[in-house]
Amino acid sequence: MNDILNLFSTHCDKMQSLSGGQYIALCPFHNDSKRSFSFNEAGLYNCKACGETGNAITFAKHFGENPRPFYTKTIGGHSTSYSAVKQEDVSKASKTGGEQAVKLSTEDLWYKINNEYHREWFQSRAKNLNCVGMTNGHLTFPYFDVAGEKPIAIKHHKSYPYWEGDGKLKFYLEWHIPFFDKTKPLIIVEGEEDSLTMVDAGHNAVSGSAGTLSIPKIPESFKEFPEIIILYDNDEAGRKGAKKMADAIYKSLGVLPSIGQWRDGLPDKFDCSDDKEETNE
């Protein structure tokens, strides 16, 4: 049994192994009687009853365990040897404005997420869970594989935009789809920060890794939701991108999504992160 399973087995009763590295158990965060607590071998967890979510780090901290092993270990027991990114690559990427990628191994990505960029976001469970960080005053968003087991890329946001790893045409938070509430709609928003805002507000949300007109491959898992809503920014690019995304989803899955409409009077480029009251309505 690895460190992550040892951690959960110490605090979770009636654990049951499912396929694909998934487990269920009685939730240790509330008085549970129906095995509402779900987690996987990567350490991501979610309770369908009380809504608690997090990863091995947040779980260890909550129960007074040492979180350090889960900052520095990679899934599968690989070492965290670090290969530095050359400064000239960073400077070049910053000047070109963003689709430049610096290639890094899985071990390097884990090191940078846990040691260089990691930051505790106490105001956001979703940011904590997804290891959102900060460098040079700008957010860094790790992208994980679909199983949520290993990082595949780190996106540097806004005016310091470049990729470490392969983030080309991916859906941000796709790795959370197995844990989303399938009785609620899936909402596709325009950016990573918007996705996290919606998840913190209790919604299911993903976003694309590139611009509004760049469409990643549509996952079959989108069909698991009763409705798909596209809620892009309140501007012309957002309206064009929403239509293009809706067309792609219909062509790929045969599902007709809804395109969200912002109320009259909102400013140009308004999005769901700009006003939490609008997001919660």
C-alpha cells in the first residue's frame, strides 16, 4: 500500500476498492453511513454528501498528519530530480506572448508545482486542490492528465504567458469530471480562473486551454451531464467562441448545448469571475 492509500486508510472506515484506482469509504468529515466519500490513488477526494473536496496535502493537514511527503513525491515513486528552465527560454516566451512551450519531464513539473510555484489559497478550495501557484506576480495553472494522476503542463497566466509541458488544446479541470455532480449541468467557461470560480460556487465547470476559437477534442464524458451550458465572456470574441464550441459539441456528441446570455447593462468583457453574485444566480 502506498503512502496515499495509507493516509486515507488511517482516517476512513469501510474502504472499498473500485476499478481504475478509485475507492469509496465512509466520509471522515461528517457522520456518514453510506460510503459517500470517493478518492483515487492520486489523492484527489470528494464527498457526495457534505461536499468536502481536496487532495492528499489538504487531507493530511486537516487530520494533523505530515503533508510534506505529498508535496515532494511524484505518483508512481519517481524521484523529483529537477532540470532548470533556461532563463533565455522564459524571456523569449514572455516576449512572444504565449503559445511558446518549454518542455519538461513529469518529475520536473511536479518539482516546480510543489516547490517553486505552490501557494496555499485559503480562500479557495478549488485552487488548493488544483495546486494553483504564483510566479513573478502571475498565476500558474497546472494541467493534469485525465486520470488526475500526474501533471502534463503548467500555464503561466496573463502578461507572463507561456507553457511548461504540453498544454495544447486541453480542457482545464477535465480530470475532475468523475467527481462532478452528474445531476447538475456542465458549464464551459472561457478561462482557468473562471472555472475555479464556478467550482467554488458549487457548479461543474471546465474551460479550454487556449483562446475562445480554439476547440480541444470533445470528451465523451460530457454526455454524462443532463445539460451543457457555454458561458463565455460578455464580448464579441466570447459570443463567436461560444457558437463555435456549441457547433463542435453537437458535431462530436450529438448533444445540443445551451449558450448562456449575460443580462443587459453589464460591461464589455464581463465574466463569471467579475461578480460572485452573478455567478451564484
